[in-house]
Amino acid sequence: VIISALGYFVDIYDLLLFGIVRIPSLKDLGLNPDADGTFILNCQMIGLLIGGVFWGIFGDKKGRLSVLFGSILVYSLANIACGFLPYFPKTNLVYTYALLRFIAGVGLAGELGAGITLVSESLPKELRAIGTSVVAGFGLMGAVVAQLTVELSGGWNISYIIGGGLGILLLFL
């Protein structure tokens, strides 16, 4: 329950982070916040859709714990890479950003499903509702922390690196 709650916390942090830093990051990278931002967000959403199917099938074949750890690793590495976007070549930067958000979306799609399933399967019947509520409630705090991190870190790219680092720390935990 604790790992699933922390995983969902980081998942929500990373899921909402692009929405929070979209305009400053795109302006800083010299991209169009409207057209390019919509394209990149759509790529993230397509990644979530594809990732939901992929991780669901993978979880049935390899187990929910593998999906939990694999999805956290995927979105954490993608977010760390997003933090280094200012150092990427400027040619086709919008496609690079979109690809990284797509990969992050694929990773983000697996964490909640695997985490909630693990909680439901591991807790006694009378504690399942409490366990899933703890996971969901703690996960929603990730949105608040994402906003605070952007405000306190001083840069959108640092917020991406912090989010990816949180996921890596979670894997070690």
C-alpha cells in the first residue's frame, strides 16, 4: 500500500507537470506554446492510451509488480530527459519533446492500474476500500507538490529532473 501510494504520488506529479510547465518550457525552448503545446500534450495522451493497453497485457503475463516497477522506470527516465531538453539540438526539438512526453505517457499509464490491483489483491476484503483510498488520496498530493516544486525550484527543467529523481528513489525504496 505504501509503495503504491508513493508511486501514485510520483505518477500524478509527473502526469500534471507538463500542464504546469507547458508555456514556460515551450517559450524557453523557442517553441509555439499553442500549436506545439497541443501537439506535445496530444502525444502524451496517446502514450497514456497505448500504455494502458500495453501495461495491462504485460501485467497479465509478467505480473503486476513488474509492471509497477517498469512503468515507474520508464516515466522517470523520460522526465529526467525532459529536464535536459535545453541542451538538446534545436533542430526538431518539438518532436523530441513530443517523443519524450509520449514515452512518459506510456510509463505513466501503468503505475495506477498495477498499484491498485496489487493493493486490492494483497489486502483483506474489509481493508481494500481503505487501502485504495489511501493510495488515491496520497496520489492527489502529487499535484500540489508538482506546483510547489515548479514555484520553488526556479526552473521548469529542474522540476522535470526532480520528478524523475523521485521515481528513481521510489524504485530504490
